[in-house]
Amino acid sequence: MPDPPLVSVVIPAFNAERYLGEALRSVLDQTRPADEILVVDDGSDDGTVAVAEGFAGVRVLPGEHRGPGPTRNRGIAAARGVYVAFLDADDLWLPDKLEQQVAVLDTEDEIDLVFGAMDQFHSAELSAEERQRLECKTESTPTPLMSCLLARRSVFDRVGPLDDHLADFVAWLSRAKNLGVKARFVDALVARRRIHGANLSAVRRAEVQRDYLRAARASLQHRRAVLGGGSS
């Protein structure tokens, strides 16, 4: 029997010392263990690196502050796995996340991306007032987000790196679809998004919205170019 494909996990982290330990434990508790865990530090000035280094087998990649897209790209470039999964440093995985998604890529050669469902939860330190103010969708929803993804490493060579803005994955996924990359959703909850009041989308909502519009325009231009219609 051939050896099973190696699975790398990329965790971008910026000033994530409060939640990173829980995120790492959710990776280490997988029923199908990861073969490599990379914490890619985005120039943190708190105890993020020390938390990561406290876990045996976790590889830390230090770096200057560049933002989510370039930080994930560093992780992808360093990953040795045939499959690559991603987890935001304040999110969590369900224990069978990798097991379910690896099974899809192992058996369906035409599939390059596997997503699952995500729910949300209020972080334990929030006050009652903060919980009431911060929207938290507790229902499980199929979600094309990176914490829900397992991908073939080779697809990043085909599609290219993530963009250098807050809608990095939206833009990348649009390019992937334009190139005919095929995705599947497993019908299962695989990840949980922590709502804590400092989530990037909440703190920088206007900037996020602007970058989503930019990503949509870039996707349309890319699609026209792929179809032979030019980019103007």
C-alpha cells in the first residue's frame, strides 16, 4: 500500500496569544492527525510565538507584519504536504475535520478543494452586553472560508498566490473557479468561528467591503481574460 498523502496545516497568527492555544489543540485532537503544523507569525508583538513554541511538533515561521494573504502565502510556500488545510488562530476545528475531508481528496481525483460547514460561538470572556451586541450565527452553514478548507497543494501553483488585501481568499477562489478548479462540500460541521469583538471583519468593516468590491471586479476581469475576451 502506498503511503498516505501528507497533510500540512497553516495557521496565520497576528497577536493571537489569547486564542492560539485552543486553535492548536483542536488541530492536535484530530482523528486523522496532521503531518505538519505551521504557525506563520505575522509580526506579532505579544506572546503568540511563545504560545506556538510551547506545543511539541509545531513549526513556527517568524516574519514581519504583512497581513493575512501574504502570511498564508508564506505558509503555503513552506508546506511540505500534498494536502494543505488552514485555520485562523482564533477559530477551532471539529475533531473529524481532516478525516472527512482527506477521504474526499483520497478518492476523488477530480476534486481539488473540499469545504465543510461552520458555525459561530461567542468567546467565553465576553460580557452579557457584548454578547448581545455582537451577532453570532449559531446554525451550521456550508461556508467557503479558509478555516473550512482542505486543498491539494498543487492547486496553488495553478491558480497562483493569495492577494495582498482583506478579501484575499474571495479573489483567489474566484480565479480558481474561472480556471475550472472543482470543489466539494462535505455535509458536516468542520469548523467553529469565534466571535470576540476584535474579529478582522468587524474592526475593519469598511475596508473589508471595499476589498470585496475590488475582488469582484478583478474576478470579472480574470474571467474575461480566461474566456479570451480581454481584461478591459
